Amino acid sequence: MSSLATAVSLWSSNSASWDTTNEAFALRNGKLGVISFGEPGAEKLNLNHDELWEGGPFEIDGYWGRNPNFNMTKILSEIRNDIWKKGIGICIYNLNLTVALSDVTIHFDQLVEQTSLWKATCDSTFARLRGITQTGPPRGMTYNTIARSSISGTCDSSTRRLTISSSSSSTLTIVIGEGTDFDATKGTEAASYTFKGEDPAEHVETITSAAISQPESRLRTGHIEDYSRLTGAFTLDLPDTQGSDGTELSKLITDCNANKTEGDPYPEKLLFDYGRHLFMSRTNGLPPILQGVWSPTKTAAWSGDYHANISLQMNLWGAEATGLGELTIPVFDYMEQNWMPRGAETAELLYGSQGWVTHNEMNIFGHTGSLVVNPCTSPEQGPVTFGCTHWQQLIHQVYENAIQGAGIGGETGSPLLKNIKTQLPRLDKGLHIGTWGEIKEWKLPDSYGYDKEGNEHRHLSHLVGWYPGWSLSSYFDGYTNATIQSAVNKFLTHLGVGITDSNAGWEKVWRSACWARLNHTERAHYELRLTIDQNTGQSGLSLYSGGDAPSGAFQMDANFGYLGTVLMPRSGDGVRTVILAPAIPAAWTEGSVKGLRLRGGGSVDFSWDHDGLVDKVSATGVPGR
């Protein structure tokens, strides 16, 4: 038996240059993100905060969220600016030397060229950077950052640098705190939809002062306890078949070749653990965006926002299953506080509909035939039409989930549930098979020519009901339905491996998960290896290799999606059935999983032998269910 891969640390023998996506490692503590880079003796930290955005509706009278101020149910227009949420956090930095402390200088390199936007100051024990993201109109967000030192130093007011020297101490602790004036609870009509809260200065001063007054060991212990409580709920063990333990990440990535059929479980497991680390946040934070809290510049690729067609969902693929469910709370808070207030107005003004809507999501219009969405699109390609497959599959899943969850929520007699039960039999559920045997992406007749063979587009939108959803795989009994499996297989085969269109990492991990759900073990494993081969930088972050962004731009959704994809070979969590180890690659011999959470709240531990067959299992249910 091969030794198990520990795969819990990233390291490099070279310092990271100003190439944050390919060389430097990403760390986070709550709401703060940091990337460390620079030569020894001149370390630089790229700091970011999950609520620090370039713009905002602040200081603008009558902000209306880009909704029309009159009824436009017959006209479709763009809606809404992306909006955000609230919180605060601190980051602990410790420098421990074996000799007396040399000179340490702390200062902020502000990348904003306009000096009117920021002000840097220092005192004997801290350096501060404060400012606004834009002067306006509209006026941008106010931010405040303080770095406090455990040892007093000398402040040079002309250069705004704090220099610390000590002949008696070899340990220096620096506490960094950040905050903004964003307040997610102020996205209401009563607050004029400003999202504007209090100036963060006082709060940042309070939390950094409280933190620096404590021994560094206490801060570190508390952080480790909080972190371990989350990470310890789940364990994945894979064999170290290539003896890769102790190899630096850049070599592991360079040596990865998708065409080596045996693969290397060590970096595959390492990137899985890294994805969980990147997801660590706070329950009062914001959901992860395209580049998380590590965007290196003020202007991020693709606006660094939330994409509702797959990215936001992919970010959450592995969270619940690996014990990080409480960290998904920000997504639901974000929907309630940001999408719903203006989304209800949008639904009424643009569609004459009840409820709320966010683009690109869903809205339902009734017809005498089947119920379909009108209008709709398939993400990033094709026509504006009606009854787009992925919309219909998502609505089908929402309806089924609502019916199953009504008993738990005590809403079995609600008018909403009555409407859902009435509409469900008439709903087009997004399952149509085309002339060449594929799952159709559009409800339009084949004569229109949209569902054509050889289209290797990056999106797999109309397989959302296969994975990560359950419309096809569970509610249509796709696990045992040979017709559905054949149609999914046919489409995946013609779709290609995820290189031709944009060569992005997220499209490969999605393909891998779909193949795994089909029990095509080696196709699934190949896509995982191809992701590392083609799209993973020396830092472990997923890089975008083509398309509409600068080469090398990174996307967090691929790192997060990797979690769900690696889990897929281990279990198929159906509506009524859990399938253990449906697609274990040959290279993942004799591994185990502990604490894998299932839909409904239960969990399972199991291991598999050299042939990928389950040899031990233990399940834990939810009391009362």
C-alpha cells in the first residue's frame, strides 16, 4: 500500500515577484485576503477586503438601482449594478528571528495614482492608510487600514514610514485591520438604497488596538482553533503513489501532464485542500466573487463580480459536503439584502410579475401549453428565445425542492406551495433529446440549427440538471435512466475537453464532474489532470488561458469548483439513494473520506481498496428523520 498524501502545505524555494496569479500564495483570515510576495528582506503584502469595491451608489440622490422609474413590462432593459455586503476583519503577521531584531520598516504602497483619493500617516506604533475609491459623482467607498506594531518605532512623517528597531527582542507582531463604510442592511427604500454605513475609522482602531494588546501566542491559538473547527469536520486521504510529499508546488504543477494516465494524487489532493482554505471566511462576510479577496488591482478582470450563470454556484460546490456549510450563509444574506429589495421592483417593472428576479436567473410566464421562461438565453451564446434548457431545469429543481422542504418549514398550506403544485405538472422540465442523440440546449426545433454537433463552447449550461443540479440526475432518475445517460454522454463527447473555446479551468472541472456522475472514471480523471496541466499556476491558483481576459488572469470559481469535482468520484447523492465511490480513478488506490455531508444533513465515512471498491462504510443520520 502506498503512503497517504499529507498534502497540507504549499511552499516554494523562490520568492514571488509581482505576478500574483502565478507565483504568490493566497491567504485569508475572515474578511481579509492577502498575497505575499517580494524578495527576502523586502516583503510586500497585497491586501484586500471582501467589501472593498471600486464604485457604489453612495452620495447619489435618488439612486434607483438602474431600475426604470415607470412601468416597462413590455420593454426589456438592463438592470442593477452589482452590490455587496458588510463586515470587518484583522490579519496577524508575526516575524520571529533567531537573533536580535533588525530594522523593520512598515509603509503602504498605494496603487491609486490620484493623491486626492488617499492619505497615509504613521505614529510610533502604527501606520494608517485611508481614503475613498473615487471622488465621484457618485462618491466611492470610504476605506481605512491600520497596521499596528507590538514594538514602538520611529515615524518619518515625510515618507510616512514607520521604522522599528530593537536590540532586546527577536519577535515582532504586526496586526493589520481593514474596514469600509459599506452596510448591506442599508440597501432598502428606507435607507434610499445607499448601502452607506458609518465611517470605519473608529471600528478599525478598536479592533486593531484590542488585538495588538494580546500576546501573539493567544491570537495564533485562537485563530488555529477557529480554523481547525471548520477544517477538521472533513478529511480526504489519497495515496502518495509518486512519492511527491515534500516537493514544492511549482515542480508538481510543471510535472503534471494530463496525458500521463496514472496521474499524481498528491497535487490533486493538495489543490483540493487549497480550495477549502480559500473558502474560509466569516458568516457575516460576502459570498466569494470571481477573484475572491485577492484581486491585485483596483480594476479586476470581468469586473470581479458575481456571475449568476455558473460562477457563483460553482464557488459553493464543495462547501456543504466538506463541513463548511455555515460559510454559505453570506450567499443567502446577500440574496435577501441585495437581490431581493430591488429585484422585486425589477420583476414588477420589467415583467409585470410577482416575486423577485436577478439577471441572469429566472422568471416564469404561464402559457396554455407547458410553462416556460420567456425571454431567456443560454449563457454567453445562442439566441434570446424561450424555454432555454438550463432555466427550465433550475426551475424544475426549485419546485421539487420547495415541495420536499415545505414540511420542514411548516408551510404545507401556503398559497405559494399550492401554486407550485399546480404548475409543476405543466412545467417544461428542460429534458429534450435532439436529432443526434444529445441533450438539447434550446427548445427551438432542430431545423433552427442551434443544437449542432461540434460546438465546443466553454459552457455546459444545459447540463446543470445533471451536475451540479438534480433535475436530470435525480428527479428524472438519471442515475438509472439509460436514455438520459446516453444523451449526456453524447453531448459531453461532442463538447470536447475544454480547450478549443477559452481554455479555462472552470469549464474542465465542470466537465470532469459530469463525466464522474456518468461513472466514466478515466474521462473524469483526465479532465482533472488537464485542469492542473493547462490552467494551474505555480501558486496553485487557476489561470485563464484564453477568451476575453488578459492571459494569466485568475478565476476563483475553478479552485472552488475543483472541490465539488474531486468529491464526485466518491459519492452520488441522489434524492433517495447515496452511491458511494461511483468513479474512483485507478491512481487513487486505497483512500478514504471522513465527514462527507449529504443532502438532508447526514454524513458518511468510507474507504476503498486498491481496485477502487468500497471496503468500509459508516453513516450518521439526522435525529428525527
